[in-house]
Amino acid sequence: MAIILNYVAELQGLYGPFTMAERVVQKIWLREDFAQDRATLTDGRAVQIRSVGAWNLLGGPDFYGARLVIAGQEITGDIEVHFHQADWRAHQHAADPAYARVVLHVVLFPPSEGEWPAQHADGRVLPTLVLLPLLHRDLEEYASDDALEMITARDQWERFAALAAEPIDQRRAIMRAHAQRRWQQKVHFAQRRIEQLDWMEAAHQTALEILGYSKNRAAFLAMATHYPLARWVAGIEPAEIFAAKDLSWRRQGIRPANHPLTRLRQYQRWVTHQPQWPERLGCLLNSRVALGEGVSPGRARQLLGLKLQRTQLVSELLGGAVGGTRLDNLVCDGFLPLLAAREGGDDLFNLWFYWYLGDFPDGLRRALPKLGLTGPHGQSLCHGCAQGLLGWILQHEACASH
């Protein structure tokens, strides 16, 4: 039985506080969801990660048997993950023999200037890697992913009891307000990505990251960096990319349709059909009308022409390579925030809010109609309601942590 102590921190996000469990930082390390090519220890030495080790859900170090190369020297040992460097001393790990084989201290936040380093009982200083500067996404997005996974693991209707007690109009207003914050957060991150890269590469990397799903998100993002859009346009064989030894693909527990090679071939078909596809986005996705108060999701979709826009995306942009719920996630997590970041304003918010739900856990799908936010049988499930409920969950957990 797992006895892991899952510490929680309250953090300040772009639009308010949220809570994040230490297991989220562990998952970032487990999935290698950070820029490994820039990994440098706090003492300036370079570190290469050959294996992150086996995740330990019992007492003792968080990961067993990791393989690293530090300043050219191969090292095998355990990994301990914390929010802060000072947590090593606070948890008295130096005095615990179970932690004697720890060879790397992975922390989320940089240590303060002059802060005492983590040490073993014999005085050996523990090498420390800070993850925050290496992360691909905002911390709140990692916390959101974890919340979605927890909902997937079990139906937690009881967590929505406080929300269900509100009048229905208030519930809808709360969901829309939280959805607005989630939208602004996604647009903000898209804007940062465009500034760091350019429009074409920002769209390219975002699309491949979403195609990778949660288990291969990091690998797909690393691959998109190594193989920019121009390489795909010039012609590239997905099997060769999949065989590359410097990309850590995850295949265990993945359905055949989500196999990395299958997704790479889909993207190849996509780019072959429309090589300069990012330039076509603005022509195929647009908000044609302003919506009045109290419009139903079904009516909103008719006014916005969502069905036609979705059909045109599949045929004109993607060449039929991607469809279903993965297409809906591409639109809501990638295409629309990118377009809003490039063009400015919130004109695309309604399109994002009323778009089709996409991939969301069954727990969320069941909760929305029970909360009266969709039809009695889940009709007109829309992306914005689900995002609003996810935002409410994060805020609710932040309040509960006080």
C-alpha cells in the first residue's frame, strides 16, 4: 500500500493562487517534461539524464536506480524530489539511511542566495537540479493536468457539493468566470511561445505537443524542437524520427491509435496536405457574431457556425489526418489561443467556450450534466464549461489547503 507523503504548496498563478502537490513535480521528472538539453546543476556542472529511475510510491527516496552523467562521469543512484532545497534538511533525510544512495536532489524552485546546500550525514554536498527554469509550460498547467488525472482515477462527485448548492444561474456565472481565466492563461502562454520562437514554429511545436497526449507530451515537444516545420515540409520519414535514440517515447498503456509512430504519420499527412498550415488558421477559425446573454450551447454553435468550421479544418487544413476529440483539443488548447495571442483581444473566446468538449475525463463529463451545466444526458457538452469546472476545482483545492 502506498504510504507516500504528498506535500502540497499554494502558489501564485497568473490569475490567482492555486495548489500544487509534490507528486506533480515528481511526474514532471518521471515524464522528463522539461528541457533536458539545458539541464545544469546549481554548481554550474552539466547533467545528462540516461534514466529517471523507478518511481517509488512507498517510503524512502522518490526514484530508485536513476542513471546520470554529471560533468562526464556516469553515476547511478536514487533521486529525491522537493519543492525547495531546504526541504531536504526540514525532512531530516540526512539522518535517514534510506536516503544514503541519493545522488541528485531535484527541486522546483531555485534556492535563495547563500542558502545552505543539501548534504549527506558525512558532509557530502548533494548535487541539485532546479526544474523551474527548464519547464515547458506554466506551473498551473501542470497542476491542471494532475487534477484531470485525479478525476480520471475516481469519480469525486462529493468534491462538487459546494458548487451544486449554488443557484443554477450562479453556477453558470462561476463556470464562465473560471473559463475566462483559463482562456486568458492559455493565450498568455501562447503569446510567450510566439515571442520566443516565431508564428510558424510556435504553431508547429504546439500542435505536436498536443498530438503527444500526456504520456508523450515531452517527447513530442523535444522532437518538434529537433525537427522544425521546414524539415517536415522538405520530407521526413516518421519511422526514422521514432527510431531516434535521443527521444524517450512512452508506449506502455497507450492505445494503438495513440502510438507515437501513428501520431507522427498523422502529422506527416497533415503537413503534406498543407505545408504552410499555420498561415491558414486565421482563415478557417473566426468568430462571426456576438452572442447575447443566456444563449444555449446548441444555439451558440449554430450562430458561430462551429460545425462548418470544424468540417473545414478537417478537410482543408488537416487533409483528414486528425479528427474526433483530438481535433477538438488541437483547436481549444492550441489553435484558438495561438490566434488570440497573435491577433490580440478576446474575440475568439466564445468560439473556444462553445467548441466541442474534446478529451476530458469521464468524471468531468458526468459532473457537468449533474450540475445542470449541460443537457440531462450530456447534450451540448462544451469545452468552456469543462475548463471552467477544472478552474473551479483548482481554486476550491487552494481554499481547502488553508
